[in-house]
Amino acid sequence: MNLASVIVLVVVFVLLALAVLFISQNGGWQGGCGGNCASCHNKCATPKPKEETKKP
């Protein structure tokens, strides 16, 4: 295994780690629908009202 192969492997593992980190910080694999698209559609069709912030 030469230096170029090692560098390519390191880059691949770093990108994989960044992808896992991104996914886990943005709801994860089980966030959102969880595979039930009909349920997600219902949530989007009737969104929860946002809390209004009071300005002093």
C-alpha cells in the first residue's frame, strides 16, 4: 500500500465521519417520518402554530 492509497482511505473515512455527524445533528435516521410518508404529509398539512416571541 503506497502513500496515495493511504491518503485516499483517510479522506474517505473523514467524509464518512462528517456525513454521520451531519445526519445525527439534523434529526438522525429515525427523525422525521420514520418511513411513514402518509404521517409526514399529515404533519405538513396541519403545521403546529409557532410561538410568537414578545418584543420588549
